[in-house]
Amino acid sequence: MADKIIDLRSDTVTKPSPEMRRAMAEAEVGDDVFMEDPTVNRLQERAAQIFGREAALFVPSGSMGNLTCIIAHTRPGQEVICEGKGHIYNYEMAAMSAVAGTLPRVVSAEDGIMTWEQIARVIRPKVYSRSQTALVSLENTHNMAGGTVYPTQLMHEICDRAHDAGIAVHLDGARIFNAATYLGEGVAEMTKKSDSIQFCLSKGLGAPVGSVIVGSKAFIERCRSIRKMLGGGMHQAGVIAAAGLIALEKGPKRLRIDHENAGLLAERLAEIPGIRINPAKVQTNIVIYDIQQTGLSSADFLAELARRKVLGVPVDAEKIRMVTHLDVDRKNVEEAVETIREMLKSHL
């Protein structure tokens, strides 16, 4: 049994560092609804600079960031093409339909990575009796495909072809810095052809809250109004933006450690009888493995594991997801694997 709780449910469970807490306590603030919070403004300016864009907008969450962009790119009754395991389709409370009034047009792609050929097949013909395709949404890295990464050239091709067809492209880049770390490329070059990007400050980068939308000045101005409509206009938001600035500057530099720990986790899990995983497919910090051969359901597996102080989440009845992050080190990974091994020994 682990000595302390090893929380591998998500990279959102991290605690703010002492440096972040000091920055939050001492943050220079103003009213961001009037665009007068200097710390929020610095965060937005820095994000725009890093991504090579004209402007950026701080939002409370990635889900709000994605929804804001969908509303900005579409009108009710239009369609959004997305991958079938994607976050905007499965984990955002159907907001694209319930709030934006758009319909998801789903593509099932191997490893969550759509190709232009797959996208082109589901674009609606331009006839008056059909809902029209307005937006393609890509997810990079792809959460429920196991943190998989879009090759940059493929993203560029999709953007070019979509634009030729009169369709915008939004990038759900919640973990785009993980993708950049895996590819060894800069986020500005990787994402330069997408019309909008949402990235998360709390997934992997370690901030306690917040995401950022980046795009053109005109697009961000439209998003600002939509953010207010959705209830995301905040007043003295510098107290949380201060942590976001530190996360943005320092978080990406250490993501390789999380990737190495995820690789170790996958390799060790592959050695345990009853667990199926291909470690070669683990690209970033997300590990998904199959427990069908253990005879346990995901719910029972995780309940027993939690009693032994190791936490994960179910993907479905037979698969488990674990995510490495800055509050988990190599020793914790080894302890978690040994706990799983001992648990299954007593069961099998």
C-alpha cells in the first residue's frame, strides 16, 4: 500500500506552488470587466506573444473557452466536426448544442487523430435543406485517445483544406504544451494556421484555475462579449491570473518529466498479468490501459485501488486512465504500480 495518496486521476489535481501562492497574495489587480486588471492584461499579452497572435482572453475554464470559440465561429443550426472521443463532444455537457445551438458531426479516428479525408467525407453539401458545416474542432493532445499528438504537418493540411472549403478550425489545445514537448516544436509554429486556440493553465502547467483563448484581435473582441454572456466576466481576476503567468512561463519547461514518468508507468503496467497496454503508444502524460483480463470492472478495480491510496479514473467498464503531473514523481509511479501488482495478486 502506498504511504500517501497517489492521485493519478488528472493533471488538474496539482496544488499551486509556494511561488504561485505568493504571487496570488501580492497580485496587482483592477477590474477586468473594464479591462483594467494589469495582471490579467500581462497574462493575455504574454499568451498572445507565445502563440504569435494578435490577442488573447483569459477565461475561467477550458470548457468555457471552447464554448466561447464555438459560438464565435458559428450560428445556431450549423455543424461542428469533431472526433468521437473528443472532450467537446463527451465532457462539456453538450454545450455546443444546449447553448451554442450547433450540432456535432462526429468522426471516429484511430488514436483520436482525424485526417482531412475523414473530415471531408462528413462536410455537408451546400444545399438549403441541410445544416451547414461551419467549424472543425481538433484536440491536441487528445485526452481520451491517450494523450496522442497531431503531427504539425497534418494540422496545417487540415487547416488549409478547411479554409479552402470556407470552414474555420478551432484547436482545443488544453494540453498543447504537452504536444509541443513531444514534438520538440514551438506552439506558435504548430498552431499558426488554426483560427482559434484554447489552452489550459491548470492541465500540466500547474495553475489552480483558468484557460486562455488566443486569436486575432477582432476574434478576441467577439469572444470577450460572449465570455460575458456566459458568466465568465471576472472583476479582480489578477489574483488567479498571477498563478497563470507563472504556470505559463515555467510549466512547459518541466513537462518532459511527466512524459518520462508516464512512459515508466506504461512499461511497468505492461509487465503485470491481466493488464493490457502498449507502452510504445504512450506519447505524453496520459496512460490508458485495459483490465478486462483481470476479471474486475473498472469501478471495482478503482474502488479497491483507492482503498490502497492510489487513484485513477474509468474510461469505460474495462479501461482505466492515469495521468502523470508535477505532484507525482518517479518514486510515486513505482509505488502505484507495485500497489496495483499486489492488489491483483490477491484477486487473481
